[in-house]
Amino acid sequence: MAHPAAAPGMGVGTWAWGNQFLWGYSPDQDAELQATFVAAVQLGLTVFDTADSYGTGRWNGRSESLLGGFAASLDAADRQRICIATKLAPFPWRLGRRGYDRAFAASLRRLQGQLDRVQLHWSTARYAPWQEGPLLDGLADLVARGQVAELGLSNVGPRRLRQLHQRLAARGVGLKSLQVQLSLLAAGPVQPGGVAAVCQELGIDLLAYSPLA
């Protein structure tokens, strides 16, 4: 699936799904997670964010698998209403313009084909600057080929945001969103010189994660 998604006021994050180490996940919670998912959709919360690295140990990728299964269980009308976004981690072995090819295909399988937005999970500019550009180009290729509708970023500062936006704009690929930690305890993005102003200037949706800190 590849259709642009509307920007809601609130979405649902799934970091805890499959994360046994931090959140005490076990499979006997799956029915409750599905009930929560269905309730969220019924309440109009239709954007769900996940990542290929969500899930620990043998549950790696579990968040995507659960989300894909839950979405597949919806009726056709509700499936059309939801937007699923995933993030791909720039692990050191993912190199070059095709470095995300296998990861994207695996995420798409776990999500059972329902994926609207793909995001670079974090910037490598400070420790492997040569890695980030080709990986971003590869994600832009997915959008250009119609394999996914939208492209986003996560955990990027204002200066790097401008640079990556310019790189994408040069080839005619839009940047839909930037996801950053934002709460009363982590208010940097909305302070003077923060990414919120850059997002507003460039027409990029700013998504806050961990907003309740």
C-alpha cells in the first residue's frame, strides 16, 4: 500500500510492543494490545508508528509483526483509514544506496504490505557521515518507485534537517515529517533555534515522541 496520509493531532507509538527488556513484554499481552489498537482506531487515532528495531532478543521486529496482523484484521474501510509509519535503523552493516533494500522488504512482510511512510530512524552524521546520504537516497528511491508514499526523518537537528531536506528536494522527493523527543522535560525542539521553526518554514510535520516524558 502506498497512499499519502493525513496528519492527525495524535498518533500511537508501539515501542513497547515486543520489548521485554524495558517494558516487560510477553506474548500473553497480545490480545490486550490488539484490543487497544482496535479501540484507538474506533476513537479516531489512525496513525501508528513502529520501527524495524522495536522488539528485543527473539522478539526483534515483533512490533511490526503485531501491528501488521492487527491492521489486517480490520475491515476494508478501517484499513483504508489508518496510516502506518515505520523507521529503519542505520545499523553499521547497512551501507550504500541499497543498504536498506532487505530491511524494507522485511518490514513490508511483517506489516503485511500496509506501510505508508518510511523514516530514517536516526542520523549518522556525527559518527559515520558517509553512511547517511546513500541510505537516504535509497529511501527516496522507494518513494520515487511508488513502493511507499512518504518519507520521514527521526532524531535530526535543525542544521542537518535543512541539509537533508535540500538533498531530497534536489531530486524532487518531499520530506513529510520529522520525529523528535518533545515534552515539558525535553523542550529543545520548540526553543529558539530548534527544529520546530525549521519544520514550519519548510512545511514538514513535526511529530513528538514520548510527549508525556
